[in-house]
Amino acid sequence: MSQHNTLGGKPDSRGFFGAYGGQYVPETVKARLDELSDAFHAALNDDSFQRELEYLFEHYTGRPSPVFHCANLSRMLGGAQIWLKREDLNHLGAHKINNTLGQCLLAKRMGKKRVIAETGAGQHGVATAAGAALMGLECAICMGEVDIERQHLNVVRMEMLGARVLPATSGQRTLKEAVDEALALWVDDPDMFYVLGSAVGPHPYPYMVRHFQAVIGREARAQMLEELGRLPDVCLACVGGGSNAIGLFAGFLDDREVRLMGVEPGGRGTAYGQHAASLCLGEPGVLHGFNSYMIKNAEGEAGEVYSISAGLDYPSVGPEHAQLKDAGRAEYVSVTDQEALDAFFSLSRHEGVIPALESSHALAQAIKMAPTMSPDKALLVSLSGRGDKDVTQVAALMRAARG
Ligand SMILES: *Cc1c(COP(=O)(O)O)cnc(C)c1O
């Protein structure tokens, strides 16, 4: 049975979004992925699963998250109106919980005993630990040693939620290595479910994560229609692996008049090793079982990446974004650390909202664009998370800048 993939639709029967995605894994792993894919599709057709997830979204996460008009910031910039989709107001302060509740509920439905996850900034680890605690599942989280240091508070949170944090000590000791270790542990344990944190990995993960995050775009579309009587002109979201972005975009893919913009971490500049802008500066290649744009080193393997945001420094990106880029349906740009930091302060000082450094990338692009557009235009920014986790890091940067 062959099944064709269209933009915004299901991947094809081999798990491809156009030329990207797939399952680049050994046969034994493919069997585990097929088991997962079958269980996910069964859950999609099961009303009780959908109802339980909707109940949790409303009563546990606090959905729907509101949209908010940044009147002060928009007036100052003197152009288009900036709106935020407030995923920072979710339980635990980011969009990650939308996906981990879905996957942990699926793990329970499959009769799994344990979950494992990778984490970069620690946000996905915390959201997985909470989901596992809620569903009565054992939980282990793989995290790079560098990130364990950068995001100490999230390590403490995970442990308080009953999870074990396993340090990844190889290579750059950040997100890529955490994924490597988590995958290795999962492959060896049939009672374990791998809760993947972004719209990456082999099929069915990118499709499944998009499904659980699509609530962002579904709500935002209805809310903007309610507030403005029309759709926003541009939707913007930061792109690490691409889950908050694909979740927002999913609601607007069929609305051809809405521009979709993904904003990648431009770090300290475009030189190799100074950024993590996989779509803007990478090339097609296979990492972690899927084909997409990636940053490569001289040997053609996953290269070194850098971002001010621990949640954005991954050398590849969700395959559906690669398809949307090639098709021209979404545009991808990058902003630097400094631009993201400036946006972080602008929102804090003018709207009283401290954004995550990740989300600050999307906001920075909106701040760049707004003055070039007329005041009757609307930019909708995915505020993927709150910045409480980043205040120690930003305070240190401020101290260093003062000398
Ligand atoms: C993890 C994270 C991101 C990046 O992940 P995506 O999958 O690209 O969305 C962005 N913002 C916040 C707040 C995060 O925690």
C-alpha cells in the first residue's frame, strides 16, 4: 500500500515528508518503531485516548494558552502589531508538556514500564519527568554534562519529580550526545518507551510530535480570528528541532496568504561552529535515523554547533521543515545571540514578560520586521517558553558585559 505525502499531510508509507524523514535504522530498531507507529495510529482512532489527553491539556496544562497583543512594544516599533501565543503560561513554562503528555499517555496505553528521554536545556526532561510521574512510569533522562552545568535548576527539578538524570560524557557533551545515549538505552530494553522531545528522529516521531504540538496552531488560528476577525499576516517561531514551530505552522499551512517563518539560532555568526542554523547554513544528511538538513564537519558527520540557548543547539532539524523550506511554503532565517538577548530585554521591560532565550529568537525576528510593515498588519510569535530558567545565565552575561 503506497501512500503519497502532501504538504501538511501525513508522511508517506515509508515515513518521508517529500525527500526528508524516513527510518535510517537497523531492522531491530525498525521493529520497535513499527510497534510505536501502530500504537500511535490506534490511539488516534480511540476516542477515550483523545478525551483523556484533552482533559489533561485543559486541567493539568492550563490550555488553551492565550494570545496576547504587545501594545507597548508594537507602538514603540511603530509598525506591525506583535502578538504572542503564550506557551510560556503552560504548566512547567513551555510548549514541551503538550508533547510529553501525549507520549507518556501512549507509553501507558502500550503497557510500557519505563520512559527515557534526551534533554538539552532540561525543559523536555522536566516535562517528561512530570508526565511520567503523573502516569506512574519510571523515568530516566539523558543530558549532556555541559547542559547539566548550564541548566542546574532543571536538573534539580527532574530529580524532585522522581527522574534519574544520566550525564552524557562523550563529544561536545550537549544535546546530540544525550540523544545518542538515550537511543542506545532504549534499543536494549523492550519495556522502555522513548519520549522524543522535538519533531525529529525516525518515523513516526516527527509526525507524532507534530500531532501533539498542533494544538498550538489550532488554538492560535481560532483565537486570532476571534481577536482580529482575520488571520495574522506572519507566524514566527524559533526552530531548534522544530516542534513549537511545526505545531504553530500546522494551524496555518492551508492558509496560503499567511507567511510562515522559522527562526534559527545564528549564534556568534555564520562561521562553522558558531551557530546551529541547520536549515539556513546546513545541507541534507542523515543523523539519528532521519534525513534532513544538518550541520556537517569536514568528514561529513554531525558538526559542532553553538547557541546561547541550550534548547536550540542541535545539528539537524525536523524533516517536515526541510520539506517546507524546499517547497517555499515556509521561510527560514537566523538571528544572532545578541539580537535574541536584545529581544529578551525588550519584552521583559516593555511588556513585563520574561521570555525563554529560545523564544527570544522568534521575537527578535518580529522586532526586526515590524517597523518595515504597516500598523494594520499582525505578526504572531510563538512564545514557546518563559525565561525563568535563563535568568542566571543572562545575569552572568550582563556582569561580564559590564566588565
Ligand atoms: C526546547 C525548546 C525550544 C526548541 O525546541 P523546538 O522543538 O524547536 O520547539 C524552544 N523553546 C523552548 C522554550 C524550549 O524549551
